[in-house]
Amino acid sequence: MKLTAIYIYPIKSLAGISLQEATAETRGLEYDRRWMLTDAAGMFLTQREFPEMALLQPAIEKGHLVIQHRSKPLEPLSIPLDPASYGEPRTVTIWDDTCAALHVSEAADAWFRGALNAPCHLVYMPDNSVRPVSPDYALPGDMVSFADGYPFLIIGEPSMANLNSKLEKPLSIRRFRPNFVFSGNTPHEEDEWKSFSIGSVRFRGTKPCGRCQIPTIDQETAIQGKEPSATLAKYRRFGNKINFGMNVCLNGAPGVVRVGEEVVVEE
């Protein structure tokens, strides 16, 4: 099996960036979900409330994170990757977690207000902000960025092909916002992985990913429908969850992973 795609999502719930290589760190891929939009109270915002976030496309260019709106005629927003120029510390909430963040800038807030027609604030998770992984699945030292709950998400191409075989109109795997995609052998084999490596970097499978409604949002148009959730509910429902993909933690030292590297299941 080989790694066939790598994606990062620098600002939580905005569009992703396809990469050929990335550094896997304890809390996730470098730059992945280190920024997040919140409301005035510090509560996180996602496509669940604002599907239009899918149309905001980030890119990493010359030491800056550059965001463009794919349909509105807005000037691109450029913010430094280095947080040295960011604003004051803030406390933010994501699901049941409260953690420290930095307010990026008033200018960034104003840009996102214009893009989403809603009041919001852009924040950043600095290195000294520690958000632990759920203690039900964590080992000592496990932490996560502003991702929903785990540092990485991996999905096999056979899982997506199996789903598409059941749909009237095939969908892109990007609907599920994975970090890693691999060329596997059988659908949902990743559900059983306890430990595996990509190249020289080792990872640990924690639990299958329970899906929300975000995969029903077309990431190109921000229009929401019933699929793929309606079809997945027929064969991937476990209790009150629809599972698709595997949540993953780092299982050793950080390192660089590259598209084309071997994916080896150890256990």
C-alpha cells in the first residue's frame, strides 16, 4: 500500500490544501488546524453553521497564509505564519475543551466578517497551548490542534470506492476532509489498524471517525444535500454514529511523510 494524498486544513473548516509532503507533529500535520474562527464568546465556528466556509481557500505563500473567497470579489487576506505579530491571548472553546489561543488581528476579523456576513474572530493555537486527546483513547503526551478530536484522519481509497459504488453520483474523498489517503486492499481495513507507518514515521490508530453532516456539504459549491450520509447510514451505522475513516495519533518521533511512500500495517 502507498500514500496517495496528503491534505492540511490550516484554518478549521475552511478548504484544504493538497501537499506532496508534510511534517507529522504530535498535534497533527504542520499548520493543520492551527487557526480557527470563533464567535464573540470564543466558541468555535464550522461549516455546520456556515457552509460558505468551504469556499474560503487558503494557500501557503512566502511565509504567509493567504485566503481567497472562490466566489466573492474580495481581496485576498494575507497573514504571517509566524505568530510573533499576533494579538492578545484569548480563551476559546471547541466542543468540550477550553484552551488558550492568540487573537490574530482586527484586520483578519474584518475580512472574515465580510466573507461570511457574520461577526467572527480568527485565533491561533500557539505551541504552549496544550489540548489533550480524549483520555479514553490517549497515551501520555497525546495532544491535538483545533481538529475535532484527533491529530490525523486516514481513509483508504477502497472505502471511498465502495461508497461511490452505492451512490448515483460519485463524490470526492475530499468531502471527508482526510489528512492521509492510501491505496488499500479492502474497504474500511483502516478501521482495524492499531499501529502502522508511513515511510519512517509511525502512527497509532485510536478509533473510527464518527461523521457529522459536513460530508453532505459540496466543498466546491457549499450546497448541502442528503448524501453521502443517507447511504452511509444503511451500512456504516454503529449505534448512533456513522463511521468513515480512522482517527490517528503519532506513535513516536515527528517526521516528514511523502506521497508515494509505503504504508505498512504493524498491528
